[in-house]
Amino acid sequence: MISQTLFLHGGNEFHADSAEFDQFFVSKIAGARVGIFPGASESTRDQIATVAFASGYFALYGIELNEVTPAEFATIDALILPGGSPDKLLDQLTPFRSELVELFERGVIYGASAGAMVLGQGYSLGGSWRAALGLGEFEALVHMRGTLPADRAVRTTYLYGLPEGGGLAVAKSGAILAKSSGVEIGHNQG
């Protein structure tokens, strides 16, 4: 199994339109203990539905997911952070940043939509910038349609434009390991 890799997904995760990217993820986590933390879910109902849907989807690839809390990150090798509210997810993960970093050092993290947003340096939501967990030198622009906005200020080294169903696998070093079609990468030259 690889380590120190982020799998960033643009949203509408766990669907056939992201199968190629998800198969790449699955190929890199063979034999891993995989956890899912639905901390971005807005309600208990959404949390249950997200875990059930993701579990069924990854079962098609032979992967068993176990719902975990941040206090249990030491018991897994790979973590899936599904979409929902990035603010809610960040609030829940921030007190456990050291546990998340330790997991990242020895494993992989798959962030979809809100999950991708909170893994970088920060994100813009509702016109406001919020600093995030800083596991990479990027900002993830999820649910992107078209091309990266030319007038958008890039506050980090990279701006990753991730369309729904699209993904990007990035090593800790910044090397791109896999990139779905439609994914765009902007670089801050300043």
C-alpha cells in the first residue's frame, strides 16, 4: 500500500462516473484497514445514508469500510472523508489534526467534495476564506464546471479544479499520481 497520498474528488462521489479514479484508489489500498468518517454530514440521517451508500459502493470493489471517529484514526490505514459541509467537517477534524497527520504519514486519505476542501491550505465558501488542515499546498475548487476562473486569486501554491466525478491523486511531495479528465491545475507564480 502507498502512503502519504491524498485522493481528492470533486463531488458526486461513489458513482459510476468516478469509477476509473476510484479503481485507482482501490488498487493502492489493497489489504488496508479502511475507515470512513462522515463528519461533513448535516444530520444523523445523512450520516447513516452516506456510510451505507459508500459501503455498498466500495463493497463492489471488495473493500470493507468501517465507520470511525477521529479518535480511532490510529486503527486504520486509509480514510475516506465524504462530502457535505466543509465548515462542519473542519470543526470536527481540527482538534484531531495531529491524528490525521499521523494517519497521512503512514497511509492515504480520500477526500470528496467537502473532504477535499478541508485537506488543503484553505477554501473559499460564501465569499469568505477559511484556513484548513494544510496537508498539502493547495486549495480544492470542487464541483467545478468549465475551466478555472482566470480572475481568481490563488492563495496557495496550487488551485485544483475538480469537476463532479473527477479526481486527483497527489503525493505529499506534490507529485501528481493520477488525474481524471476535466481536472485543472492552476499554479501560483508569485
